[in-house]
Amino acid sequence: MFRRFKGFTLIELLIVVAIIAILAAIAVPNFLEAQIRSKVSRAKADMRSVATALEAYFTDNNHYPNHSENGWPYYITRQITTPMAYMTSVAFHDPFKTSGHASQLATDYPRRFRYFNVEAGANDWPDIGPLYVGHKYGVLNVVNIRARYGEWKIISAGPDKKENTGVLDDTLIYDPTNGTSSLGDICRSQKSSNVERSRD
């Protein structure tokens, strides 16, 4: 007499696979969204540490650190770590920047938060440039920059991983109410811990 072994039918296996696929389709987007929220929180916390170091540097030196080093403008420089350590490391990497262009691989500058010092920047342009003449290409003049940001501005690329906002521009600021992975940069300035889009 032959014994019949019971097993799963093809239909049952397909149903199990379909259930697993549905669960994965629900879980993966939630996981990715939680990961983005975590990176946003980390970027804001790191920017807060940089802001504290900038203000401590100003207290001791009566000016903010320059924003240019070794030919790389608009990045945090070693002035806040050497000779006095206001931070333990200058290489605060933006969690949303994973790599630079091939020509930039020899340095970690492209992975850092961007930093703009208004006083140093005012000396970077001649007095006929867009920094002084107003709103050309969305660039604000020095008076407006100081009114909006104060003496410095720190920028993270944000969840879209693109630098949407120039150091002087007021173009695209990240707002989580537009969706966790929406366009825009995360900004912190001397005047605001969470720079928002201008309502003008």
C-alpha cells in the first residue's frame, strides 16, 4: 500500500508569497521614512553643535571663523578645532551627502555641511557684485542677509540630497509638512535654529 504525503500546493505557496509581498510593501516605506526622519534629526543635532562652537569661537575672538580653507569655500574650517578646540572634529559630515564628484574624492569637504560667514562673504565680492546690488538670481544683499540669517548660516542638503539653496540664496528650504522626503535644504542660522521659507 502506498502512503500519500501531504504538502503545500502551488496555490498555497503563491498565497504565502503574496502575503509576504504585501507586508513588505507596507513595512519598507515606513522603514525608509523613519530612516529619513532619523537623518533629519541627526543633521539638526550636528548643526546645533556647530552653532555652539561658532558662538564660543566668536566669544573668544570677536569674529566668526572664515568659511574658506584650502581653496574650498563655504565649508566649516579647522579654525574651530585648532589651536583651540571648540569642537573635537571639523569634519561634520552632512548625513544626506554620501559622496562628491570624482574630482572631489581626495578630500572630505564636499561631504561637510556648508557654512557661510556674512562678514567674510562681504569681502569675497566687489561692491558691484550681486551680493550688493540686490535680488539678482535670488541672491539677497548683505543687509537683507544679516536681517534674515544674522552673521552665519549652516546648510544641509536635506533628504533630496541636492544642494537646492546657495549660501546666499533663499530658494528652497526643507519643510517636512510637504512630505518627509520632499525637496529642500535644512538650514540653521545665527538668528534661527530652523530657517523656514521666506513668506515674501
